[in-house]
Amino acid sequence: MDDLLPPDLPIFAEMRHDDSQREWLTRLPGMIAELRDRWSLDLGDPVHGGSCSWVAPASPPDGTLAVLKITWPHREMEGEAQALRLWDGVGAVRLLHHAPDLSALLVERCEPGTELAEHDGVPEELLTTAASALRELWRPPAADSGFERVTDVAAEWADEVEDRMRRHRPAVDPGLVALGAGLLRELPRTAEREVVVHGDFNPGNLLAAHRDGGWLAIDPKPMIGDPAYDPWPLLEQIDDPFEHDDPDLLLKERFALVADVLGEDVRRLQAWSVARQVETALWCVEHGEAEDGAEVMDCARVVADLAGL
């Protein structure tokens, strides 16, 4: 078992903040052994990534290339298996087995499995590729899907933004904070349609694969709501636009590109970007990272100005 739990795994540093995390770590060896026996798996060396999941390549008896993922139970992971069932391998990895009692999934393994974030290429081409893959995931929700709603989650975030602003009084633009909180409440209510959004569509969650256009999504945090919620992590993290000399022009071009591929209104994409950045900035403040929060707010101001907000 030692080779499956090397001490330098990130979870050993990250999963020690409260009793539930520490208790999960103590149970993890037993869960690995139980799932290995339950699904008759040969397990490879675990992946050194992620902060709240143990992940390793796995091979069931039929020789399928798979990945075993065991996650610390928390709110954002609750809909992952259901979303993968909904997508059924179209645009995302296939779900092979689900053990809800252990918060574990056995999913299709992508080959070669390179993250889009690590893929060489022209940024605009990567954005086009990613946006095309994202569009494949946006399905109308079933009436009894049980997914959380963007409306509810964003309203909670708006309350938290305002509360954190009152308690910490950080050195950030209060008008921009108020704008972000207002957008978090308004945007979900004014969406023209609702779909199952991925919820965490960053370039590390899109992997190269030998099927379906060459890219498959992993690690959803699904909700039902405005599709324009999803794209900001792509625009922010593929060739960080804020590191360029003229981020305003670059962002204008890239927002237009992604909006065109997705068939979405460019100003809604921009507005959601501002809302999400403000939420991130106040999260940073709450967690003692005020300098990072101020930097994120500076970026939010650039996008807000671009959108005319």
C-alpha cells in the first residue's frame, strides 16, 4: 500500500484543515483496498495532482484503460457521477462504475491524457478547441436531475461577497464589489436558457483523447443555469491575457472569438467574468490573501470597463 500513498501526494498537505479531512485521510488506505477488490483492479502509481482527491490509473479485468478517483466528500463533487452519466461519453470521459458510499468513481482513462493547459499551440486555436468541446456538454437538464442551480449558488456567493467586504474592509473598489455582487444575483435570473454547466471548465480539465474530436472533459462540478457562466476560466488561464502589454484589446478579441464559437452573447460572458472575479477576490481576502485579491480586482476592472459596466 505504501507505493499507492507516497508521502509527497498533495492531499497529505491539503487534507489537514479540519476533522473531516483528517478522518478521510485515515480511511483512505482502506477505501483504496476495498475498491481495488470490489472492482478487481490493478492500480498504478497515483497521480500527483489535485488537493482533495486520490487518483490513480487502473485496469479492470477486461483490460479497459481506466482511472480510479476517490474524493473527500464535499458539496461541489456531489453531482459529478450524474453529470458523467448524462454526457455518456460525449465530450467527457465515460463513467464506468460509481461507489457513492465511498465517494469514488471509475472513469475512462484519456490517452495520451495531456491537459489543454500543457498543449502547445496558438492561444486562439486552443480557445476555439476548448469552446467547441464545452458547447458539446451543454445539455438541457431533466426535470428531476437534482443538480444545484447557478441561481442559488451565485446568490450565496453574492451574500458572502458583501459579508466579507463588511467584515474585512479591504483596500479594493467598493463600487466594483457592489457591481459584482449585483451581477451574481442578476445574471442567473436573466438567462434566456438553462443547461447543465460543467462548473469548472478550466484548461486543466480538458484532456487529449483518441476519440470525439480529440478532447474530453473531466472533473465537472455541475449545476443547472446560464451557459455563459462556464467560459471565464478558459479566457483567464489560456495564455493569461493580463500578462500582455494590451490586455484590453486581447480580451476584446478573445471574448468575441469564444462567444462566436459558443453562440453566446459576448456581454454576458464579460459580465459573468466580472462577477466571478469579484467572488474570487473576496475569497482571497477572507483567506488572508489580500494582495492576491487586489490583483484579481484590478483584472475585474479591466473586464468591467471592456463590457461598459
